[in-house]
Amino acid sequence: MPSGKFTDPEYLRTRQYADDRNLQARIALHRRFSTNAYGWFQWYLDQVSLPPAARILEVGCGPAALWQDVLPRLPGDWRITLSDLSLGMVRAARGNLSAHSSQFIFTVNNAQTLPFPGGHFDAVFANHMLYHVPDLAAALREIRRVLKAGGTLYAATNGERHMEAINIFGRAFAEAVGVRLDDGFSNRNLRFSLENGAKHLRPYFTHIERRDYPDALEVTEAEPLAAYLLSTTSAVARLDSRRRPRVEAALLAFAREYIAARGGSLHVAKSTGLFIAR
Ligand SMILES: C[S@@+](CC[C@H](N)C(=O)[O-])C[C@H]1O[C@@H](n2cnc3c(N)ncnc32)[C@H](O)[C@@H]1O
């Protein structure tokens, strides 16, 4: 089960997502070692179908990696509001899109209470974030409220088996160094997953479709694998500064041996995709 930290807004806002470094470490692993060369963000935009001059709200935007990736393809008349619980993330998003500021508005807010009038947006994007929200029903109610009649929610999330090989790697390491583990890097029992997402969406949307993005990782380098583990909400990543340097050195050596023992490449199956709900 994901640790309590995974849905603790104070921890998420002030530690895990205080700035974009943890998330960028995870994005870097995907960018470097994904087997599907098309790319998640490009695929994501392919799924989006909106009217001209669409008004879009993204909740939990992080550092705006989606928009950076798809900028050359973006219709110039879309008006996009990017919001996140974390001020550090909103600052990173604004910095990353500063050259395109006329198309974007940035706000700090919790997806559970949206400061927008009802029926305002053609689409809400909620990507890899609904599993963090403690009151999921409140967030979905708010998203439904701010959507126009016939508006669309695009909600990306992971399946319960997503990147299980990293979970197994993390557990093996924690055991080797004697760290007592919660499950901060497992996707098992996610609050909002590919498996249970439709059930959560059904009270608010009549048309719900799930689309999966086929992908995997072939990880051939120890450093990004170690950095990934240290970026998670797991107990390994939250060690105090006294223990951390020793554990970090041990992790790198462990990751090298782990990859070598698998013929030089750790295969990591992914399970990720998107709900389109109207
Ligand atoms: C895994 S990141 C995903 C970022 C981005 N959507 C992406 O796909 O690259 C989750 C983001 O959701 C934000 N978040 C977590 N709980 C939230 C909440 N209750 N309301 C708004 N944002 C939240 C975090 O601060 C973080 O930036």
C-alpha cells in the first residue's frame, strides 16, 4: 500500500513537491530509458480533442513538463490555467514557460477547492495527481463543477503493477541496509488507479473511456536508478542527514550490481494511461 506520506498534503507541499527536483529525477528515468520512442506527452496530446479557443485548467501541473514537451504543436488560441498545491511547482512551471506567458495563467490551489466559477472550462487535465488527493470525491466534484456542460476531464494515472520491478529493487535494497520500509514507491492500492479510476469517476461523468500507453524501461545505468529511488516518498528516501550519505553510497553500489546481475539491463514493465470522462 502507498505510505501515508503519499496522500499527506503537508508533506507533499513542503517536502516531496516543495520544488521540482524529485519529480524531475523520475521524469529523467523515463526520458532516458523508455522503450516507446513516441513519448508519453506527445501521445497524451494526441488523445485530446477540444473546440477552438478552448479554455483548459490543469490541476497538479507540476513543473509543466507536458506543456514544454508539446509547445510546438499547441493551438495558439488555447487559454491554459496551470495550478498546483505547491508554490515551488508553480514557480518552476512559470519559469519553464516564461517565453509563452500570454497563453498561460499560473495559480496555487488545492484540487479539492477550485477558485473558479462553475461551467468555465472546456477541459480539465489531472495527470498523475488524483492518487495524491486525500478527498478524491471533493476534487472530482470540483472538477465537474468548473467544467462546461459537455466538457472533458483528462485524468492520467498508473496501474497497480506500474514499475513493480523498481519496487522489488527498492525492497531488496532496503532489506540489505536494514531500513524499515513503508511502501512509498509502490503503486499497489493506489487511491486512483487505472483499475479503480472508472469507479471513482462514475458518479460525476456519464461517458468514461480508458486508454493505455504501451511502454517499459530498459535501465542500463545505476545513477539514474538510484536517483529515482531517492526521489520517492519511501522511507529509503526520507532518511535523516546522519544516515543518508552512507545509504546513498551503498545504494549506488547496490544498483550497479543489481543491473549487472540482469545482463546489464533492468527491465521495468509499465502500466500507465488515461481516463477521458465527459
Ligand atoms: C506526480 S506530480 C505530476 C505533475 C504533472 N501533472 C505531470 O504529470 O508531470 C503530482 C503533482 O500534483 C500536485 N498535487 C498533489 N496533491 C495536490 C492537490 N491536492 N491539489 C493540487 N495539486 C496537488 C503535486 O504538488 C505535484 O506537483
